[in-house]
Amino acid sequence: VSVTQENSQFRMLMHEVKFFKNYTLKSMTCYVRRNGKCQLHTVWADKTPFKLLFFDHEKCIKNTGTGFVIGNWVFHDADHHFPQIYCYPEFQVGITRSPSKFYVLIHFVSNTTILFKAHFINDFGNMRRLTAALATGTNITEEMWKVYVNLTRYYEIPIANIKNVYETGKSVSVN
């Protein structure tokens, strides 16, 4: 499954994000495409207490490239929600395979909007990225939409399949 295909498994429509334990634990409820249909999933993520080496130099796009990412998060049991996540091979007989991690980097947070990038390895062993703009209701501003598109371009993710809600007047269907 390609992350650039419309309706691929990794095109997630976010439903709800909640933070707990002084912003060190969060739940993300989203629709994930499985078996040709969108299913509602709730995934949990821990904020990492350290900077991950390959994220150290990530720039925060909203802060004009001068600030670093706001937070790094790791999903719990991502393979239960995204079955095409890569599993590392067994090194010894009898040891179960372990899935790769699903990381989320938050780039910008306001009272109404969150911009983030997800970073994971798919079942073919290829590194994949996706970006998302989350807003309460339909509160994403035109400025935030432009920042989201620029963030997507920055990570060299094809933007051909992004539907601009300002031009179409409606959000993307989950059916």
C-alpha cells in the first residue's frame, strides 16, 4: 500500500486527540482504512523523554524554520492498528518478531490546530512519512492550511492527492 494513494491504509482521518499525565501520554482516535472500509481506532502514544537521533535536526515549519519540533511521540502497539507496519526478523528461534515503531512529531499547536508528521517503516522495509493538520471542528484557517501544505512539501511528500477544503467547500469523506 502506498501512502500517496488516495484511500490507502495510512490516510488517517483524525477524530479526537486527548492528552493525559501532564502532556506525557495522549490518545488519538482516528479512522484507519482496513479491508476496504474505514474503521475507528484509538491509539495511545508516549512522549519520549529524550530526543531521537534522527529527529534532532527537524525544524518547526510554523516557526519559519528556526524552532525545533515541539514533541516526539511513539505509538503503543502500532502493529495492532496498522498491520502493514514492518516487523523485524527473529534473531533466534522462539523469540517473537517485534514491530517497528510509529513516531509522531508535533510541529505546531494552538488552541484549535495541531500540525504533525508521522514516521514509520512499512512492511516492505521502506521508511514512510505522512503529515496531518488537525483542527477542532472546521476551524483550520487558510494560513494553517498553507503551513500544512508547505510542511508536506518540506518532507517531499507528493501533494497531488490533497484536497483543499477551501476550494471544494467540503472535507474528504471517510466512506
